Amino acid sequence: MSDTNQDKTVRTPRLTIDQSAAPAGEVVDPKVEGAESHDAVADDFDEAMGLIKGTGAAIWSYAVRHPNTTLGAVAGFVLAVLVLTLGLWDTLVIAFFVLIGAVIGQIRDGENGIVNFFGRLFSGR
């Protein structure tokens, strides 16, 4: 006989106590008992899904009523994730190139909103 751990298997006894068991003389229909526990699980699941759907509906209605707040929160979250994953300077370089791309895109579209904004910002008006 070898003394390696591969040959030895330790078995721990598993003891479960069913406190809802019927007295010895009474016969219990397992289909009925299983259906009741299934209904309870289904009710709990439906209740949890209702909570999730209700929370999602509340968030969506807030986002529809306050689009700029929602957009700012999403932009802030994205910037925070970028700063935490890439670092501050890498995030600033990405933001700079995004801004340059937006300026070039607006100029090609015939709009000068961003250029006019920075013109007003630095002219002191």
C-alpha cells in the first residue's frame, strides 16, 4: 500500500435535517411539496425582477427629464475610468485629440461652434 494523498480519499458525511417532514404515519405527496417551493422561488424571482425593472424605469425617466445631467454623468464616469486605467496624462492627450478631431469635423461641416467658443473664451468677452 502506498501512503500518497492520491490513494486516500476523505469522505465527510453529509447530514441534512428536514424540519418540514410529516409525522411517521402521514403520507406526503412530493409533487405538491415541490410545487409549493417552486412557486415561492418563482414569486421571489418575479419580485426581484420587478424591483430591477422598476429601478431601470425610474433611472430612464430621470435620464429623459434631465438629458444634460445624464450626459455629464456618463462623460464623468468615462473620464474617471480612463484616468484610473490609463493615467491622467494619457487621458488628457486622448481628450486633446478628441477635441482637435471635433474642431476639424465642425469646420468641415461648415459650423464653427467650438472655434467661436474658444474665441470668446480667450478674447475676454
